Amino acid sequence: MHRRHHNIPIEIVRTVVAISEAGSLTKAADQMGLSQPAVSSQIKRLEQIVGGSLFSKTPNGSCPTDLGKLVLAQARKIIEANDQVLALGGADSNAGRLRLGLSSLLSRQFVEQQANRLGDVHIQAGTSHEISSALVESHVDIACFYQRGDIDADLATLIVDEYEDRLVWVRSKNFVLSPGAPIPIVTWTNDDWMINTLTRHGLSYRIAFSSQDFDAKKSAVEAGIGLTAMPSRMIPNGLVWAKEYYLPELPTIKNLLCIRQGLSSNRVLELKNQLSELFMYHSAPRETHKVA
């Protein structure tokens, strides 16, 4: 007997996010050009699927429940993935635009410094694995991301600059580990940076929080839920380099800047130089893929 699978329409997913951002069902309906009963029906349908209420009424409008917060986090990922897939199709609105892939660790700093100069660039942010795969599969033109371990031959030919950085433990200022307790870690989903190191040293650990969302991870570390690993140059304000005696040294990690074969315009060169200056310091460019 086959299990029945529910497919959630993207319109319902967008409605959930709209209610959260607008603060009420009525305001969300107005913004989306829908009737209030239609929006209410969409939410009830999703609540039946997930098995609980997503919003509770307050004097000021609608507030997400604990279940609603979990659904919202996934809803935003679904919308982002949906929009990225549509962007791959070469829609007219993206015609002629450079596709830039950035590790989530790097995207905020780059956007903040280049916000007024990106009118011709479509940016895709994600995990380093997602960005490197998108580059190899020609879904992005320029990419900047982190890589640990051996570099695949397909990827090596696209590297134009690189910087070797130290991977370090990071914690909140007030984090304290109870004696004898497993080390709590905050990690990317399927991330092995910390796990391999702890396992190799025979240290006990537990995954306290796991997410693909960099801001969610940062918030978890700030709250003292656990420690995480970051390149030493990328430690955000509010967190500190953890140098406790019980933490083993983490491996080095490379920040790679890559360009898809055949791209040699002045705009590509300009963007490449901006990324090198921001993330590679004064590392020497590789000669494997010259940009004219």
C-alpha cells in the first residue's frame, strides 16, 4: 500500500509568509489581492496537513505559534528554492545578467559593500556545496565559496583565486560547558567540519542545532545553545573565538573564487576583482583560468 503524499501549492506557502510579515490575515489578503475567506481557507488547508495551528490571534493581529515558526522557516526555504529554479530558466527579467553564487558566510558582507553596483547581477546564496555544484553544472557564472579537502578536477580548472583560512571554534561570550558533558555543536545540515574532528579525537558531542540558514545558526550560537565552526576572518559581532583547552584544532579551509569557462568581459573582470579584494586579501591569482 502506497503512502499518500501531500503537495503544498507554492501559493499557500507564500500566504503563510505574507501573514507573518503583514502581521494579520486581513492585511496579508489585501497585499496579495485575495479575499479574507480565501486566505483563511488556504491556512486551514495547511494546518490540516501539518496537524496544528499556525497562527494565534492577538490584540495586534496574528502571531505565529511555535509550530507556525517552524513552518515559516521551511516556507521561506521553499520560496527561495522555487525562485532560484525559475531563475535558472533564463527568464527575460534575468536575460544578460551575471549569475553570482556566494556562500552564505560571504553573501551579507558582499551585498552590504556592493549594493549600489549589482543591478546587472543575480545573486544565489547557499551552502558552499550548493554553490560549487551550481558552478560545475553551469547554473552560476561566478562563484565564491569555501572548500575543505581535495578539489575535484572539474572544479580546479575554474579557480582564479584562492585564500587559505583557519577554521576555528566559535561561541557566545557567556557559553559554559558543564564538566563531562558532551560538546554541543551548532552545524550545517550534513556538515562534517566539526564532527570528523571530534570523532577523530575521541570526544563526545551532540548536535544541539542544525540548519542551512546562517542567521539561524548564528542566533543559536548567540543564545548559548552550542559551539560552531567558522573561518577565522568571518566571526560576526557578538561571537568570540573559542580557545578552550578541550577543543581540538580544526582543519584549514580554502576560500575559492571561480569563474565559468569562456567568460571574459570587463564586467566579469570587475566583479572578480571586487571579490578578490574583499575575500582573498592579497593572495596570488591562479593561472588555470585567465580572464582577459
